[in-house]
Amino acid sequence: MASRLLHRLRHALASDGPGEAVAAGPEAEQFPESSELEDDDAEGLSSRLSGTLSFTSAEDDEDGEDDDDEAGHDSLPSGDGTSGEDAERSPPSDGQRGSQLLARQLQDFWKKSRNTLVPQRLLFEVTSANVVKDPPSKYVLYTFAVMGPGPPDRQPAQISRRYSDFERLHRNLQRQFRGLMAAISFPRKRLRRNFTAETIARRSRAFEQFLGHLQAVPELRHAPDLQDFFLLPELRRAQSLTCTGLYREAVALWANAWQLQVQLGNPFGPDRPLLTLAGLAVCHQELEDPGEARTCCEKALQLLGDKRHPFLAPFLEAHIRLSWRLGLDKRQSEAQLQALQEAGLTPTPPPSLKELLIKEVLE
């Protein structure tokens, strides 16, 4: 019972005011009807995009309503239809007092814990939506924060995608998983009014739900096309910047790609995490941060273990060199690299991480 009350309190706290009725239950929030995502002709603007991004009209601004004001949410709305004056004239019974006390206790608990609760599934929130003019084309770039289970202070990863990227993902998944994709809504394409605040707001909300629904189905969550949607653009840009010597710009992209993989999991083996750690190690070395570079090498060696992999010898060689530079123990890495060379499994000296990074083809 307490969990049900807490669930109702969350909806009450998230609403615009104490008198607003909750129009849909948790099922409707999880899987909205298609009409919610496709009704592009309705008047007015969407004022909520998962609590992060909102578009408001001039009239809304003049009304002076503050959606973030929690002063009006201190108590749940009464369900018996009595007015405030009637409530003053007739004091609540002992049972009512007990339920109100429980409600206030749960409400206090929710307010205190709302900033520290750890999400149990991957969440997507649009943090910005910008119209990009790149003659002759013009498009909207949607930036998402990707948040998963973990410490509440963990920095979320970010991705930026346009409508055509989502449409391509939807089309590819429909070809492979027609039955599973039939129940997942996708915002339809428009021939006009693609850059209005109404359309951008609705599409932002629809894309949040679309990604959330894909992540909720294991077969879709592990689909290669979805993994490529999240990772390939970031990895390719980071690799390109590293190869051209723009290490400071590249290291931020490698770090974001690593954070994405931490949030998404790793269903397809160590290749992409190893490539990401190699990019981070190379950039940190070039930026004169040997400590961080050595930490990346250690993460990669832990990930590899005793597996034979083209990146094993380069990571060992980089770890030995960085450990020597920092005055740290390197004997285990030296012994492991020597064993590989004596077995003829790697040339002497092995290729560097930077050489492998440049030759790696991302498909």
C-alpha cells in the first residue's frame, strides 16, 4: 500500500497544481497511444519534455505560472469533493488523520529522496533542440542526455541526432523485428511546419519515448543497429579528430563514447570499448597526462585478461612505457609482453596504439 501511495504522490508532485487530475496511469506513460505522438495539428505548445526541455508561448509567459513551484504540492487533493470551508467546520476523523499523516510522511520522504534515487533503467531526456542551417539543407538537431543505473552524481552521456537518423533506425529495426516494432510508435514525417516549436516539442517527447521503448525490449536493446545508432557517430568523429591531431577536442568525444558504453552495456564483445580506451590513452599521452593514459591502459588490460587480441601487445607496451615514466611497477606487463614475443604472437617492437587507431576501420 505504501508503494501505491508513493506512486500517486510522485504523480501529484509532478503535476502543475494540487487540483490537476492525473489523466493516465503508469501504463499510459510507458506506452503512449499513437495519437499522442502523431497529432501535429493541435493548437498550443507542449510545455513538458520529460521535465527537461520546454517550449512556452508568449501567453504562457504573461500568465506568470511557475511549473516548478512546489509550494502548492504540500498535500494531496481531497477525493471526497468537500470544500476547504467544509473541512474547517468538520474536523477529520482519527482514520483520516492517520492517512493524512502517512501521506505527509511519504511526501516528505519523496521530496528528500527525489534527487538521490538511482534510476533502475536507461533514461533519455532531450536537453536541447536546435535548428541547424547547413546550405542547402536545414534540420533540427536533438541533443539527448543518456542516464542509466549508477551513482546519482554520475555524469550522463550525450548524443545529438536529427530526424533522419531516427527514421533510418526505425526503418532498419522494422525490417528485422516487424512484430516487436508494430507496438512502438514513431512520429510521422511532415511536408511543412517542421521547424515550429509545436513540432519540435512533440518530436522531442516522441523520440524520448521511442528510445525508452526500444531499451525496454531485450531483443531490440541488443540489436546491432541500435548500438550503432548510439556509438558509431561518436567513435568516427573521435577517431577523425585524433588522426588529425586535434587531441583536446577528441578526448572529450572519446570520454563521452566511453560513458555511453558504460550506460548501454557491452553485448558485442570488447572491440569498441578497447578502441575507445586506446583513443583515450593516445589523447592523454599527447596532452601530457601520463597518469590518465596509464589508467586507460590498465582498464583495457583488465578487460582483455588472457585473451589474444590485436590490441593486447600495444596496450602492454604503452603500459610499460607510462609506468617507467611515472616510476611505477611494470614487471608484470614486461613479462606478459615478453611471453607474447617469444611465442611469435606479436612483432618486436609491437605496433603503437596510435598506429592501430589510425588503421582501425569503423563499420
